[in-house]
Amino acid sequence: MSTSKLKSKLNIPWLFKMAWRDAKASRVRLLLFMASIILGIAAVVSIQLFSQNLTENIQKQSKSLMGADYTIDSDQLPTERAQAIIDSLKPDASEVNFVSMIAFPKNDGTKLVRVRGLIGDFPFYGIIETQPVSAAANYQKSGGALVDATLMLQYKMNPGDSIKIGELTIPIAGALQAIPGNTAISTSVAPLVIIPYRYIDETELLQFGSRKEYQFFYKQPEVDLEALEKRLEPMLEAEDADLDTHTSTSRRLGRRYENVGSFLNLTAFIALLLGCVGIASSVNIYIKEKIKAIAVLKCMGASRKQSFLIFLIQIAGIGIVGGVIGTAIGVGLQELFPLLLKEFLPFDLTINISVQPLIMGVILGLVMSVLFALLPLLRTWYVSPLEVLRVSASTSAGSKKARIVAIAVIILFLYGFTFWLLKDWLFALAFIGGVLVTFGVLAGIAILSMKAVKNYFPKGARFTTRQSLLNLFRPNNQTLVLLVAIGLGTFLISTLYFTKDILLDKTELGQSSESANLITLDVQPAQIDEVVKTFEANNLPVIDNIPLVTMRIHSIKNVLVNALRADSTAQIRGWILNHEFRTTYRDELMASEEIMEGEWVATQNKNDLVQISISDNLAQDANVGIGDSIVFNVQGVLMQTVVKSIRKVDWANLQLNFSIVFPKGVLEDAPQFNVLTTYAATEKASAGLQRDLVSKFPNVSIIDLRQVYTVVEDILDKVSWIINFMAFFSILTGIIVLIGSVRTSKYQRIKESVLLRTLGAKNKQILSITALEYLFLGVLGSLVGILLALISSFLLAIFVFKEAFVPSLIPFFIFIPGISLLVLGIGLSNIREVLKSSPLEVLRKTA
């Protein structure tokens, strides 16, 4: 093509032809660029599809999730006014539910369960799944119980066997598999047992202090739920009741899973960022190798724009193809998420493929590829024809300005995309800032390492050792990008492991003979002596005997609660005004408490105003401080108090903690019940005590904290598995970036190795030089990543979890040697050709 034609116009067909010809010649390297982006796109698309399906399923199944159009519930028997509102709406079904111990007479087993006494044809939407199927329809008429299916398997129970709930013995009608509004997690600690409402009184379990909830279900699809909620919510709140509609429940459920979706989206986005870093690095080396070819084109008359567009078309093509392949993989991957998250979902997830995430995947592949290749591509714009003869290291002022603009565009795009994922500008800013800081730290360590080796490495070291480390700052070296890719991937995985350990450590608090692992609830004053004797008969000590007194707040700082509810400007959280507090009295602090402000009062003087201690979260939510007055309604008796101290309470400690503590000498005569705790060293000892207590005191409930620990650990294991599964994308993308980065410099390394062989170096020396260099990169990159993870996890432990940090050894034993060996293997694979062939033969092949 003539020079005049090249200059006259862009000649789009010629640009595409040149881009295609050059891409065919460099297809291996370009395929590695593409691999860098495919996994990131796959992760983003799979998560987007899953999140969209989750939202749609929640909206479609909102009625089935609740089982009704709306419900009204109350923690106690509804007040007269609340009951009038409930009756005026004509409920179609109702229930009372409470936590209680049940006994299995067949095998002397006992278990803490949640009992639901139902009346009416609940659920109105969705079904009760039972085995046999007929049990769901017949249990009300036959007078049987539906018992959690897993619980029946655990205790080897069958339909027809009996269970004992309080003073009631009732046959099992069937195994309960699912009911609207119930989740696997909620039944892990207290499995569900459903009985007809008419048998509730026979259990004799609804006594003073019992924790119970009354619910009323409505099937009224024609009602305007938004208007109903707006009209009734204030009136019901004033009567300590609550209205829930299926739409508001689905909104809450959606928000709960949005947080999980945001985290998974960010993990996928990090995988995509790693791929883009690989593209930027690989294109940088690729363009360096093409400088002379570009200069030749310009000598022939090609314009800046034409030479720039040839390589831009190549990268855009890579981005589109990578986006298509990544999107296809993402469609397949998102099918896994319902399996991974089924324990956390209260419904069956139906998967549908929508167009939006698919289009987004392809566009994202194109945009991210072009954006991150933009900086190295700008070099083609400023290549001078003179560089056919020599390569200039100088950078023009125009090039510097263009690079600043390109960097600004990349950061703005990343911020915009993160904001779209998180829907919060501050979180998005913090995330982008954190990514930039992490990249900066890793890049800084890489640069410092290169300078340290260059300036301080012993000159007297062996030739192979010296040559291998000096290669870290040779022309076309990959030290910077390799350390960033290896370090960031290792950092992510290690942080996830360390964080999981912090959470698991929190569940292990108190698991020693010095603290309780069995908590006995609802012990009436008249039963205390006999319960203590039962403890002693089982050779178990009474560690704590804690009295509980229920009360509500009547006024805060001389303003009545009803007035505070009506005051929209009051800086008091709503739960404070409606909550029934379970308080206690004692003369000393617990191990999980410490005084933040004021002075602890152990015993109340008769002539003083009652001086109480409150938790810091209560002080904040109630907007009260030292010296402020709070009046409590204690079972109909008003008691005026003053805040004397504010405590910091470790609520994560699975022991009994209280928001409000009275001194001794005040509440001893108030209506109350007790909680007794003990420590059972073995499961056999725990089962023996539970069996004896349930047989003697049916109203008493026992919580075995070891079962709670097991459930929490199981949940955390599932969560960490999901997190690690997503983080796997990041580390796998990092490995592909690593492969691409190392393979990109293959030809430069081959020429260096051939030159060494020509000068007389033996295969063993070349092998040693390469091995030491890549081993250093692998060890340093993974070590830096783990050290950064240690720092970040330590900060999380101190400032977020408020917990001591004992790091796991898994990253040290797995990632450092694993990543190092991987880097070593890839590096050595580059020089196989040099070791097997003569120098002349290799040069002919690579010419």
C-alpha cells in the first residue's frame, strides 16, 4: 500500500487486516492475555446472575416465605387494645410459639426445641412438607405432632411414637421437612415441633417469665398492605405488638442477602482486577517488542492513529472474546450457588438466565481490557520513526500527560463500577482506596527489593546466584507485576483464612471448666432448691444462680415512652421503647464486663435513689449518660432509677450478659425466675442432667452451649467455604497472570540463555540461574502477601472483632511453598527449548 494512501485516511479494513495478521503471529501470548480476563468475567457474571435470581425468587415467593399476606405478633399475650385491633381484622389462623425441652419416652432422650401451637389452615401460601405427606393435612384433626425430620432421625423416632412436652404426651403424626418461614439454620439450635393449639394449655409451660410469642395470620390478598402498614404500625407499636407484611419481609430478606451478594461481587471484581493487571503487564512487554515494527510502519507513512488503532483493535478483540467465554463459564458456574447456599436460603431457588448480566459480561471484558491496556498502548502513539535505528528511553511531555489522563480514567471507571456494585459511595471509595494502597504497597516492596539487590547484593557471590538475582532488574523484567499478582492473590486467600480463625476463636470462649456450658432457664423460685439438688446428684456444680426480673421502660429523662414514640425528633432507637428487658441484680462485675464511665454500685443504700449500671450500646441507643434518670415499669410497679455506671459488654461471649444490672438490695422481692449454670465435661454428663431435669421440671429449658458452638462452627465453615470458593477465582486468576507474565518474557529469556550458552555456560548453570530467580520471586511474593494479610487481620481483630488474634499456620505451610514451586515450574518451562537444542537452532526458531 502506498504512503499516500496510508496518510490519506484511516483505512479501517487495512487496520483490521494488520491487527489480525499480527495477532496470528503472537497468538500464544494473546491467548494468555485473554485467559487473564476470562476468570474475572466468569466470577462477576455468575455472581450477578445469582444475585438477580435471588432477588426475583424472593419477590415471587414472598407470600410463600411468610405463608400469609401479613401477620401481627406480640411477645406477650396481646393487650386489650391490641387484641381489639387483631380481632377487627379477623385473623384466619393463629399460633403461640415458645422454646422448651421435650422428652422422648422411647429412648429417654431430651432436646431443646421450638414448639408452635397452630390453629387454622396455616400456611395459606406454600405447603407444609411432611413424611408421610398426609400428616400435614391430618395432624390437627388426629391430635398429633409434626417433629423436625432431622431430630427424628437423630433420636431414631418414627410416626406413632410419642414425645413429652411439659405435662403433655402426644403421638408423632409425621416428620416435618419444611414449613414457610423456617430455615435450616434456625432449626439447628432449636428444631421445630408443631402441635394443635388446643393442647398448649395441657403442656403447662406458659408460666411467669416464659419466653413466648403470639402470632396471628391473615389471608387477605385484596388488602392494600402499604396503607394497612402505615395505618396500623404506630397503634400496634404502642401496644408492644408488630405488623409484618409479606412485602416488608421480602424487603428485609433481600437486604440481608444483598450484603452477601456485595461481598461476593467484590471478590469477583478483585479477580477481574488481577486479570486486568496481567493484561497491563503483558501488553506492556508485548508493545516493547513491537516498537521497531511500529517505527517501520511510521517510516512507511502510517500515522500515529493508525499504529495505535492496530493494537487497540487486537486488545478490544481479546476483551470481547474473553468476555464471551467468561460469560459462558459464568452462566454454568452460577448453577452451583444454590447448592452452596441452600443451608442459608429459606426457599428453593429457581434459576433463570437473564440478558442483562450476559451483555454486561461482554461489555465489561471489552472495557476492562482496553482500559488496562491503555497505558502501554499509549507508547505506540509516541514512537518515532527514528527508533528503527535506536530505542529511546525518554518520555515526552505529551506522553506523561496522556498517562495521567489514562490513569484518572481507569480510577474513575473502577470507582463507578464499585459504586454500582455496593450502592454506597463511601464504601466504594474505601474499597478503591484499599485496593490502590495494597497495590501500592506490593509495588513499593517490589521496587525496593530490586534496588536492595542491585545496591547491596554481595559482589563475591557465586556466578549463578549473582546472575539470577541481578536478573530481577534486567530489561523487560517481570519483577514488579509478578510480585503484585502473587502477593495480592496470596493476601486475599490468607486474609480469609485468618478472619475465619478469628470468628471461630470467638465461639471457643468459655469452653473450660471455669465457665458454664449448660444453661438452665425458667427455674421458678420454688424450684431452685430441688434443681440444685439435681445438679449435685449428677456431680455437677452450680456455677451461677442468676435471678431474672422482667421490666419495661416507663420514661427516660422524665419523658414518657408514649411521648417519645410520637416525637419524630427524639434521638432514641425504637427497640428501647418497646423492648421487655430481662434484668438481674448482683454485687460484682462479670469477666465479660468492664466499667467505661461512672462508678459500680454493689449494694443499694436504702435512702438513695436506685443506682443502676447499663451497657454502652443501651446508653447510646437510649441517648442517656451518667446521672440521667430512667423509670422502669416492674410488673406494674414504677421504679425510678439513675444511671451510675456504663459498662462495656462482650456480647460475643456465649455466656449470660445483661444490658441493665441493678445492685443488690432492690429487686429481691420482685416477681422473678432464675437461671442456673453448670459445666458438664462430657456429652454423657450433659445428657444425664437434661434427662433428670426434664422429668422433674417440665417447664425448665436447658441450653447446651457445646451444641451452639458446633452449630456456629458449622455455619462459619460453610460461609468460609463459599468465601474461599470465590477467592479461588482470585488466586487462579493470579496464577494465570503469573503464567502469562512469565511466558510473555519467554523470548527475551531465551536470547539471554542462548547468549550464556554461547559464552560457555553449561545447562546446569542456566538451570540454576533461572531456578533461583523464580524461586526468589515466588517466595518473596507469597511471603509479602501473607505478611500483609497478617497486618490486615490483626487490625480486623482489634478494631472490628475486638478479639485476640492467633494466626493460622495453613497459609505459611501451603501458600508459600505451593506458590513458590508453581512460579519455579513455569519459569523453568520457558528454557526447556534452550537446554535441549543448540544455540544456533534456537536462534533460528525464535528469529
